[in-house]
Amino acid sequence: MPLLSRPDGTVRQRINRRPSVIVASALPWLTVIAGSIMPGWLLIASAPVLPPLGFLVFLAWRQLRPGLLPMWAGLPLGMVDDLFSGAPFGTAVLLWSVAAIVLDNVETRLPWRNFLTEWLVAIGLIIAYMVLCLGIANIAGAAAFIDVIFPQVFISVLFYPLVGRFVALADRVRLTAFVAAR
């Protein structure tokens, strides 16, 4: 941690230590990319069961640190997710960009939020994302009914707080102070 708190409540910075600029800027992007790649490693199923981890990590970063990922981050991160998810190309690009805009509007309108508010916003975005992904896949030629995604939606909604905890831990690692180079 870069700051030390004193018993009187004041805070001082450690001498010759500061967070790495490379780690601080690259870790959010890498965790979202890893979240997009991981569901393919864990299980191969005929129906969607695992949550879209990349999207959940993206939502968690946007909610934890609203200004950290730029507004346009949905485009490259959505491309990576489209390459590994098997969805029609452009689905995640569009839906992640829309989710970033929605989260920016929520941040503007509700600057003071709590866990329940953020979880409800995430639930709405998760459900909308999965339903729209299914709709776009059906337009592209799939023939799946909406009841196919119910287990995935249920697991994703319950899994989101754990993803938020993981992102908070990654944020602490991102801000860890290292010895400054001379």
C-alpha cells in the first residue's frame, strides 16, 4: 500500500515507493481479457452454463473505478470477447459499448451508490446482455429458445458479487507500491 496511516489519522507516503504505472494501467485490461478467455478453458457444453466472465469483470471495473477504463474500452475488449466466445462478431463490441454508456449515465445520475444499487444495475445489465446476445445469435442463424439461458443468467447474477471481490483485490494489487526506479 502506498500510504501509511498514523494513529492521529494523518496519512504519509512511503519514501521511494509508488505504484507501477505499467501495472496500474495494464491490469484492468488484462483481467477483462483473461475473463473473456477463461470460460472456454473450464467447460465445453452444448448450452451456455458458465457466466460471461469477461463482461462481469468489465462491469465490475466500471463500477469500482468509473474513470479507469475509458468509454471506448468496450470496443477492443468486446472484440477480444467476440473472438473467444463464439458469438457473432460485433455482438460484444456493441453490447459492451452500450453497457459502458449506461454505466456512465448511472454514475452521473447516482454519484453515491451502495452495494445493492450497484448489484441491481449489474443484474439489469447482465440480463439485458444475455437476452440481446441470444437475440443477435438467433438473427445470425441460431435457433435457440430463451429458456436455454436461464441457468446462465441465474449463475451470473449470483456470481457477480464474487467477481466484484476479485476486481477489488486486483485493484489493491494494481495500487501496490513498488520501489521507485532511479
